[in-house]
Amino acid sequence: MTTPRLPAVARSLATWAVGALLVGCSASVGAGDGEPKLSSGKLADTVAEKLAATTGQPKPDVACPEDLTGKVGTTTRCTLTADDGSTLGVTVKVTSVDGDRIDFDIKADETASPAPR
């Protein structure tokens, strides 16, 4: 009897999902006028660093399509992409704001999407 094996990339993305079910983060930004915002690039970098630290894996390729507004309850979706093109969604939710400091939680999806063919 043979046991099905997950491809290495699927196992790797599963590690991200299990290791990053819910992780707290924070970042300080320039508030200027109005609500503080964390740029999409800085957000992606912060999420990648936190996921790597939490899972003990190398820093992943993470992209966030929009800036994160420093308003409690605001959410955005980022995407972690594996070397084979498969992806894992990551939800970022603002939990508190203190001046120019935005605290947020990161929650990785439980399952990955396969690479496009």
C-alpha cells in the first residue's frame, strides 16, 4: 500500500498556514493628516518577516495590493506565493491604533491555491 505524498511546495505552504494561523504585528508609520497608513510594500515586508519568524521558514514572497489604513477593524488581503506559483491567502486586520503605531493580526488561510496552469 502506498501513501500519497504532498509535493514539497504544498508541504511548505501547509507549514505557513499552520504556523501562522494568528500572529500579532505592529508597525509605526507617518500619520501626517488624518488616519495613519502603512504602505502596501511595507505591509508586505512586515507580514513576510513575521511569518518567517513565526514558522522558522525563510522569508516568503508576500504581496499586498493596497495600503493598510490605521482604523480598528480595517482588513486587507495579502498573498504568499511559493516558488511553483501556488498561493496562500493572508488576512491582515487592524486591532488597535496608537498615534502612528498600527497593531494588526495576520491570519493565513488553511489551504493553498494551486499554481495556474
